[in-house]
Amino acid sequence: MALTDLANPSRFLSFANRAIPWLGGFTVIVLAFGLNQAMSAPNDYQQGDTVKIMYLHVPSAWLSMLAWAVMSVAALGTLVWRHPLADVAAKAAAPIGAAFALLCLITGSLWGRPEWGTYWVWDARLTSELVLFLLYLGVIALWRTVEDPARAARAAAILTLVGAIDLPIIKFSVVWWNTLHQGSSFGLTGSTIYPTMLIPLLIMAVAFTLLFATLHLAAMRNEILRRRVRTQRLMQASTAN
Amino acid sequence: MSALAALLVRDIRIGVRVGGGALMGVLFFLVVVTLVPFAVGPDLALLKRIGPAILWLAALLASLLALDRLFAADHEDGSLDLLLMSRAPLELVVAAKGLAHWLTTGLPLIVAAPLIGLLLNLDPPAEAALVLTFLAGTPALTFIGLIGAAISVALRRGGLLLAVLVLPLTVPVLIFGVAAANAAISGPMPFGTPFTILCALTLASLVIGPFAAAAALRQEME
């Protein structure tokens, strides 16, 4: 089966139905292995047990950015090829990306409390992640405000692409802003992580990516089914008169 | 070209007449700045320190005011359809409307900023620096706002959504605008570094804004 065959929603649905259980099962296995590895990884000599938060926190941050990248590619699909499946992919990715961004912020806060003595610092990374979260919420709000799905898709696609330009600028500018006001309160200076910690982290990153793929595929399937129900309801309403 | 000039004149006229955003924006700017000492206390030293930040924040909020009507009003009375069908490139039409919006909402703020700065105990060099950063930065606010205005053009109650969509995108402009103003007042950073980046952000938004807004309008109006 060629990859382009998946562009047909019905073929995509049958592919999704077959793929989701396998992908989900694989995700559970890798996630369990990764968590096991993370829990048996050595503690940090300064931070003790709290360093374990890293194995959730860092992959969440990566995935929150990956989800926006997926949305940007889907946005190109929407604007250039007008493909309905690209609309569905973009819409399905937004809440998942927002959830990862929120997870990153929450785990970061919980990690920050014992290590920095505060839940929140206006540090460059925290701020840019918060802005990313706000952009996700804006896109979701746009999806929910426009009634016609095709029009909502095109509006959200433009916002997604502008956001994709803006995100690196925000990231860069807050680094700047931070150095103007205060020194970095925390930095992995010499960010070489020792292999005993790096390998569990990478396994967790793979597990989170698989989790994203599973959730995204399932959310796309649900969205396609939701649209079919919507179309049938509209047809029913128009024939009832 | 004359069509664009006519559009510019028309939008400026609409902006300065009753119901337009020009004077309302300045009034809103004044009210927001007046509220701050009530919230943080009338400590002049503190106000002087956070003055540029307050003025930038107030300008950011004031620039949002007339934005939700920018395309929506034209959409309601049908003139947006005429603009879409005109022979002038839509990107330039959008840019002309953005320029008119900036002339009627951004420019009055810049004129009013030194007077309102007095309320915050800013001294003349600080005010000069602030006006310079406003001149360089407020066009970016308008042209980023164009994108949000175009996306939310056909929505009822688009105003609140517009703010939610646009404000996160203006974060870099705010950061470098305030950074440049503070650098001129208290250092230690040289003024030129954040200021040139502010100019770069404005130039980039002058390009990206009209293209993205025109694309959004084409998609919306199909």
C-alpha cells in the first residue's frame, strides 16, 4: 500500500483501526520499559530523587514542540493541497500538543519548587513554553469558534504558520530579555548528561513520541467519524423538511 | 496606485470621525496608565522604573482597540468584497489599511506618550527614547494585529478571540521595545542592540502581516 493511499479518508480509517492497537501496545511496552529504566537510573548527587521528574518533563517539552511542527506541516497541506485529512490532522494535534505543554509546565513547576524554592520563575525557557501553551489555546479557541470545519481549518492553518515563525523569535527574544534583567537562575551548564541518565531519557522520548502518534491517530479517527456524523445529521435535517 | 491612496484616505477619515479609534485609543491609553498608580501605589521612584513597561503595555492594549473592526466593518457593509475584486493586489490593499490604522491609532499614541510619561515621572531623555521605540515598534503591533483581524473577520464576537490570538504573537515586540527603552534610561545594555532588533521585528511584520492577512481574507471570503 502506497503512502498516498492513506489520503483517502476511508482507507485512512481502516489503516487507523488496524494500526492503533499495535501502536498502543508498543507504546505501553516502551513506556513501561522507559519508566523502569528512569526509576532505576542513578540519582543526581545534588537533587536526589527529584531528578526523576526530568524523565517526564524533558520529553513533554520536546513533544509540545513536535506537535506544533506536525500542525505546521498539516497547515501547509491544508493551504496548498486543500486536503481534508490535513485539516483533521491539524485539529487533532492541537489539544494533544497543549496537553504536552501543560504537562511540561506542571512537571517543571513541581521540579522547580524543591530545587529553586519556587513554582515559577520568569526564566526564558519557562516563559517561551508558557507562550507556546497560550498559542495552542488560541488555535483551539479558533477551531471551536468557527462553525464550518473547512473554513476553521484554513484560518487555523494561517495562525499555525505565523505561530511557527513566531515561536523561535519568542524563544530567542526571551533569552535576550532574561540576560538583560537577571542572570539565569538555573542552567545545565555543560549540558552533557551522563549516559546512565541520557539513555533512559532517550527511551522516554521515544515512548512519548509513540504516545503522541497513537493519540494523534486515534484523535484523527474520532474527528473523521465526528465529521461523518455531522454530515449525516445535516443531511437528515435537510431531508426532514 | 491611486486606488490605494483613495483607500488610505478613506480609512483615515473613518478612523478620525465619530466612532473611529483615533481619539478613543489615546483616551484608553491615558485611562490604563492612570490606573497603574492606583494598583501599585503612588511611589514615584517605582513608577519611574517601571514607566516604560507600563506605557508599552498600555500601547499594546490600545492598538488592539479598533483592530476587530478593521476588516469586520468592511465585511458587513460589503466593501470588503469590492476590495477583494479590485485590480490592486490584495496584499497592498491590506497594507494600506494597516498603514491607515497605524496613522489613526499608533501615531496619536506616540504624540501623547511624552505627556502621559510625565505622569510616570519620566525625564526628557527617557521620554525621547520611549518615543523612538514607539515609532519603531508600534507599526509591528498593527501589522501583526492585521493577521488576527483578518482571521476573525467573519466571526461574531471576534474581538475577544482576536486579543487571545494576537497578544502571544506580540511578545517579542514587547520584550525588545521595553528592553530598548530601559537600555536608554538605565543601561547597562547599549540602546542600539535591542533597538535594531525591534526595527528588524517591525520590518519582518511589515512583510509577513499583509501576506498572511491577505491569505486569510481570501480563504475566509470564498
